[in-house]
Amino acid sequence: MKIACLGWGSLIWDPRNLDIDGEWRADGPKLPVEFARKSMDGRLTLVLRSDVEPIEVLWSMMETNDLNYARKDLQKREGAYYLSAIHYVTKKDSKSDIPVVLESVRAWLDEKGLDAVIWTGLVSNLEEKTGMIFNKENAVKYLSSLKGETRQKAKEYIQRTPLQIRTAVREKVEKELGWEPIGK
């Protein structure tokens, strides 16, 4: 079984012990990702949202042919409490809450001749955690309010996000906060 892992944020520059081939390819499926999740350390991280413009994400091959092992490995890397946070598509089965994601990933899986694709399916929580409706203005307002180490971690996360992940929030952050990309 050929299994790909999708990535768009810290998984790219910090895969830790994730059992991948080590090569992140830039021709993944187009998915609706945005900086819309307040993490436990205060950063604004990338998650899937059905109401944002899809962009091409990255992918790497898993070094296993066991889908259950691959999902548990990604769960461990992501620090996800539940295996259900690790979504997937196979030729016969799937687990995702966003129909447009399923359609895009399934078509891409067929195009690449893969058997399965996995990714982290954490949900947006900015509204719940901050009381602000999600939009790019409120995302920048939230980031602007951060101080000290929390602000530095949030800035680093956005700056280290791969260049091809050009979201509306990222563009507004670069313009208003000057947090230009670093690395590749």
C-alpha cells in the first residue's frame, strides 16, 4: 500500500520522528487551509476550513504500507488526543468532515497512483477561543495582541510556513505586521 502524508505547516520543517521518506513534494492536492486555530501555546496554526480558497499543499511518502500504523504515527507527531483527528482517503474509504477536501484528495490520489492519503484534520477554533468571528482582520488583530514568547512563537510559525502556502491571513500578516517568510 502506497501511503502519502499531506502537510502545510510545522510538519514540513519539523517532522520529528514521523516515518516519511524525508522529501516534501510541492504538487499536492488543493485544499482550503488557513491560519485559523489557536493552539495551546497561543500560536495561530493552519487548519482546513471549507470557507477559504484552496491552495496546493505539500506531501511526502510514508515509509510504511500499513494505514493504521501511518495514522497512529501522524497522531503521535501531532500530539493529537484521538486517532479520529487523523483523516484519510483510500480508494474505498474515507474520514473527513469537509466534502471539498474529500473530492480533491480522492482525485489527487488517483492521479498519483496512490492507495491512501493521510493528514491532520484538526478544526478551526478561533471563534471559540477568542470570541472573534474568523476573518483575516480578526486573525491579525489576535496576532497583534500577543506578547513575549507567545508572540515570537506565533511569528516563527507563520514565517516558517512553506512559501507556497499563500493564504489571505498570511498576506495580511506580512503587510500589516511585517512577518516576512524565512527559509524555503
